[in-house]
Amino acid sequence: MAKYGLLVFPERCTGCNACNIACASHNQLGTDVSYNRLEILETGTYPNVKMEILPVQCQHCDNAPCVSVCPTQATYKREDGIVEIDADKCIGCKYCMAACPYEARQLNENRVPEKCRWCPEMLEKGEQPACSATCMNEVRLFGDLEDPNSQLNKELAKHEVYQLLEAKGTKPSIFYVKK
Amino acid sequence: MKINKWTILSAAFILFGLAGAANIFIHGEHAMGTTNKIPWGILIAGYEYFVGISTGLLLVAALGYVFHVKAIIPIGKSLLMFAIFSLISGFAILLVELGNPLNFIHYFLTPNFTSPIWWMAPLYGIYLMLLVTLTVFVVRENESLIRPLAIMTAISALVALICIGFLFGFIIARPYWNGPISPLYFILTSVFSGIAMASVIAYLHGRKKTRKNLETVKFLRTLSLSMMGVMVVIYIGKTFVGLYGQVPGKYESLLALLTGPLSFNYWVLEISLAIVIPFVLIVSAHKLSAIKLGLAGLLSLTGIFFMRFNMVIAGQITPLKVVKNPAEETVFNLFSVTWSEWALIMGGIGIMAMLYLQRELLERIIKHKPATELKRHGDVTL
């Protein structure tokens, strides 16, 4: 069984938002819901400043707080590492929204806190999730963390990487290449 | 059923609450002040408030029924009844807050034992069951079983409160809530709200001046002042620890309360109403009357509501800064409260008041008075 992960190359991101649009289009999201967002990180002091654009979404954590706190197991961790939501089980307590340190949850019209699903229907066809597939600069490299020969693992070995809010102990499945 | 101006006012509050609930059911989250950044709003605060009062009242009543504090016994029955009514109000508000209550069946089909919200249902269920049983025994004056039942109910109340404490304390994403002291905070603030409500109940009882009432008022005065002292220690502790350590997230939330967008709520509606003014009112009275204690209790209850609200909002008002440097300037998340949400809070108060006004009817039902006798009293419609 594969265990999915994602490697992000922030220095390649131009901030075009194509990932966001592809995601919204694929998941038929409303105008006020977005599973992806681009966060801008500014460092340094003028005139020595740097700017970096980081795509942020559900981190599909191995120790996901949203999974631990969901009272009905509406949010659960699949064997392939994807944190999935069963909307039919959701009572709408919004505990997952309060518990997620990445602000990944977005409440939809049915009062279900939705988020990035890594498009399992596309993965089943051997394709990349909508955001990765559409990115012109290949900012997102999606792959199997358990397969030592996967492109993802080769790139992970090559680069110095970090995860978001590592100190929270959530063990995200998304890695960011250090600039 | 007795109908007077208070019954009409309570009914109006309940109807207003129903209108708010209908608006939320029809328009969903759009009718609420909550957002993706502040998912928990005034309704969660309202739920905490009412269940806090309930458990607090029970713990005050336990002083009488477990530890034989005689001053509590005259108002004991009312404390227990109010504890039930308050819990009903809290549950009613939570029911509307839940986005999809119809999926509640999965609470039982696919339970998640690592979730404090899951534990709340059985724990509060057990608490309600024990509380109702204890009340029935007190009303029926079944002396031999009151004490053991009161002990069990008090334990269940404490466990339920600890669970609410964990509910917030477990959230690593929100440093203002996260921590081991959260359960203790909920126990102490709930006891404070219970004492405040007991003071109001003592006034409702104490309009006919008797020696027993005077003893109750005196005891509650001491209890109120002691608890205010405990609250001051909690406030000093939370403030100093937050300012001294400057832990990212916790520090900004504290600043939001002290000098930021929540400062009016904090200083005027929380600290002043919950502690300062009631303290002055109680201490300045040469001869403390039930009305002054009741007024102090009412002010404290109002302040404690904002204490709950401020706590819920302060935990979410600071942006999570997933990527940004924690040292960067903080722009607080926006929050609001809609009329529907206020209506539900007022509805909760209405439910409590209405049930209290009908307590004699409830007592008679509990005592199994024959229907003919009820009719003879002329104030009961069957």
C-alpha cells in the first residue's frame, strides 16, 4: 500500500494561483471556499529582504489533531495516508476546525468543514491531484513515501527539507524544500 | 399553569430564541458570526456558560447534601432544579450550534474515544440522570438516599467539567487554550457561576425574611467573597504567566484581552461585572440583605457570561501564523455576533426562567399528587 506525500519547491512558485483554480474547479468549490492558499513569507530588513511564496493546504498529518478530536470518526486517516472526511458522519461541531493548526478547514454550504482530499479519484487513475497536475513550474511533487525508488523519495534525499509547525508534533505528510 | 408578567417575559425570550434558531437552521452558518478563522462563537460560550452554571449549582448544593452545611439546605431544592433547567438551556443552544445534528446517530455507531466532545455526551448524560434522580429524592424527602446520590452526582459533575476543560486544553493549535490547567479553570469558574446563581436564588427565596434565609445569605456572602479571591488569583496567574513568558499565540491573545479588540469586554463586562462591582456591593453593605447579594450574583452572572465569551474568542482571535514569523506584527481575526445568536442566548435564559416559574407544577408531578387535588389548587392545567 502506498503512503502518499508531497514535496513543495517554494522557490519555483510564481504565485499564479493556478493550483487554487484547478482545485476549485475539480472539487466544484464555491467562491468563498478554498482548499489551497498561497502564503507570503517576508524575511530580512530593508533593503536586504527576501520574499517566498508557500502553498499551504491540509498537511495530511500522521498525528492529525482533526482525526483525534472528531467525535464520530467523520474525519479519518486512510491507509494510504490521506486524511479523508465522511460528510454523512459529520455532526458539524467544528472541533476539527478549532484543532487544526494549519487553518486547513473550510466550512461548506452544508456546514461540513471540508479540506484538501488529495483527489483520491485522480490517484486511482494513476494521475496527480488537480493542484500538482496543473502547476506549470512543478512546484508540487506528489508521490509514494513508502516506495524508495519514487521520484518523491529521490528528491527528498537530494534536498534539505522542513515541515510546517513541526513543533506541534502533527507529523505532516507535506515537506517544503529550504531556500 | 401560572401566568404572570414573568411567564409572559420568559415566553417572549423563548420565542425570540426560536426565531433565532429557525434563522440559523434556514440560513446555516451565514446567520452566525462564526468564520473559518473563528469557528466557535458565542453559542459555544453560551453552552459552556449554562452547563457551567448547572454543575456549579450542583457543587454548591453538594455542600448542603454531602457536607451538611445547614445554610444551603433551605435553597437546596431550588439549586438542583435550576441546575437541571440550566443544563437543558445549554443543550438547547448546543443543538442549534451543531451544523448537522441529524448525523448524531454516528455518535453511537462510530464513536471516537479520543475525542473529548464524544465523552461529553455520555458524561453529561450520566450527570443529568443522576441530577434528576437526586432532585426527585430531595423533592420526595427520601432522606436516606440523598447523601450517596449527591456524592455520585457531584463526582459526575466534576468529571464532566474536567472533560470540558480537556476539550479546550487538548487543542495544541490554540496556545491560549492549550494546557493542563484548563480543567481546573473550568471547575473553579463553574463553581463561581454556581455561587452567583445561588445568590440570585437566595434572593428569590429570601424576600420573606426569616432566620434561615439570613443564614443562607450570610453563608453565600462568605462563599462569594472567597471565590472572588480565588478568581483574582486565577486572573493574576493567567496574566502574569502570559506576559512573562510571551509564548507565541498565548501572548497575543492575552494582549487582545488587555489592550486589544476584546479589552472593553474584558475590563468592563468581565472583570468589573463579574468581580469588582459585586465585591464592592457585598463588602460595602453594612447589613447585607438578600437583595444586595442577589444583585451582586446577577452582576457576576452577567460578567461570567462575558468571561466565557472572551475565553472562547481570545483563543481564536490570534491568527495561527502557519508560515509567518511569530515575531511579526499580529493582525487579529475579526469576530462578530449576530441577532440570531443573541436570540438563542436569550432563549436559553427564557427556558431557565420559564421552567423555574413552573417549578411548583414540576414538584407536584414529582410527588405524584392525584389529579383531583391538582385541579382543586386551581393553578394546574392537565
